[in-house]
Amino acid sequence: QVQLVESGGGLVQAGGSLRLSCAASGRTFSPLNMGWFRQAPGNEREFVVAISRGGGFTSYADPVKGRFTVSRDNAKNTVYLQMNSLKPEDTAVYYCAADLVRYPVGIGSDYWGQGTQVTVSS
């Protein structure tokens, strides 16, 4: 089993930045492909970004390209999401996901965190 715990969410004004973290525990982190998803009220959960187990491959959803950056530190068992130039439409609960096999990670990922709220005010 893998436990994922997100942190770093909060309230920020449009144009501001936040850095989300997702700490993994329960098994070796380095073999895990990781990703971030988000879900706004009334919407389905949507893909944001993925990073491969070694960090060599990344994949971004079009709405966040050029503004969000994913990274990972396998020594710290943590994946990060740096979010810049935030917009009100980025408001959502952000979830971390992990998958042992699939890349990019998808809705059917093996493991999920509990989510962290990001609210961007206009």
C-alpha cells in the first residue's frame, strides 16, 4: 500500500503562486509514476500533470502549460507542483495520484491522496 498526503493548498489572489507537495509512504517511492489531478465543484476530476518514476518524462494538461511545473525528489519521497500565474479557474481540490505501471497516470491510478483545496480569488 501507498499513502499519499498532499499539502500546500490555500487561498491566493489571481496572478499569485502556490507550491503543492505530496508525500508518499508505505513503499518504495522511486518506482511510482506520479500525477496531479483537480476537481472543481460540479465538475469531474481532471488530469493536471504527470511525472514518470525517474522524473525524465512529464505531461501537462493544456490549461496549465507554461504556468505549472511538476518535479519530484525521490530521496524525500515527495512530488511537487509549482503553480504560477494562478487564475480563478484553477480553483479546485487538488489530488495526488500514484501508479506502479501506467504513465501518464490516469483516473484509474492505484493510489490517491485526500486532496488539498486551492482557491484563487479574482
